[in-house]
Amino acid sequence: MTMRVVIGISGASGAVYGVRLLEVLAGRDDVETHLVVSSGAAATIEYELGRTLADVTALAAVTYPEKALGAAIASGTFQTHAMVVAPCSIRSLSAIANSANDTLLVRAADVHLKERRPLVLVVRETPLHLGHLRLMTAVTEAGAVVLPPVPGFYVRPTTVAQIVDHTVGKVLDQLRIEHDVSPRWIGPD
């Protein structure tokens, strides 16, 4: 059975998390990715990764424009397994927490919450003030998982790619998708 996973990439720094997730899932026959990229993310992808938006959208099975509020993923009747927003900007977090469904990324996230489907938010901001924490609490209470990209140094990473893969592995674990993207802890050597 093919799993449909919606991936949103917002304009926060850390576009590499969403792009790497797409790369990992693009090689799988059992996952169909549905992508929505915010306008801010397009600029971040180019600046941080030196890639074009077309390079990234080519990794997804289906891509939707940010303003396409009538797209399939905007409806609860369109069956999906889960959604990930990676990275998730504070603006997107705020819109999701407050059900401000003015973009497809936010509307799709809202659908996942209302349908009680997994929603994973890779929130990319530091330091956090009380307003950010309250937004994270609100989305958690609504059913989302807040998964900041916090490196796990117990796997002894030696490259930035390994640090990114650690977070992507954590996201895949939340989706219950088997992977070998990052080593698992098995105890000290």
C-alpha cells in the first residue's frame, strides 16, 4: 500500500531538512509525496542550498502552488498518511496554531489536525520567547508533534549531512517509516 505524505517547506532557515526528506522519500516505491512550498521557501532554497525550486519540486510525486486552496490536500476527503512541515517558520507555526488557513501549506496542516492525522512540525527558531512556546503548546494540544532540529551528538556525526540526517530520521520515525538514514542508539561502544 502506498503511503501519501504531504511535505510543506516554509521560508525558515533550514530548507535542507525538507529537501533531504524529499530526497529520502523519492527513492521509495511505498511513499507518494505531495509538496507545497511557500514563496519564502523558494528564496531560502536558492540561497542556502544553491538549488532551484524546479530542482526541489522534481523530487515530489505531486506539487501544488502555495495559493491553490482548492487543491486535493486542502480537503479531509483526500486520504493522506501524514504531513511534515520542514522547516517550519514561526510565521507558519503561528498560522497553524491559529487556523489561519490563508495558504495551502497552512490549510493542509489544519486538515491533518482536524482529521487527527499525524502532523510533524520541524520548528526552526532559536532562542524562543514565551509567544513561540505558547504557539508550540497550542499545536501540540491540537495533536501536532513539534520536532525541532536538535542534533544528537551521541551518534558522533562528523558532517553537517549526518546532523541533518539525524533529524530526518527522527521525522521518519514519527511517520512510522522504516529507514537507515541515521544510526540508531544501541548503547555505548
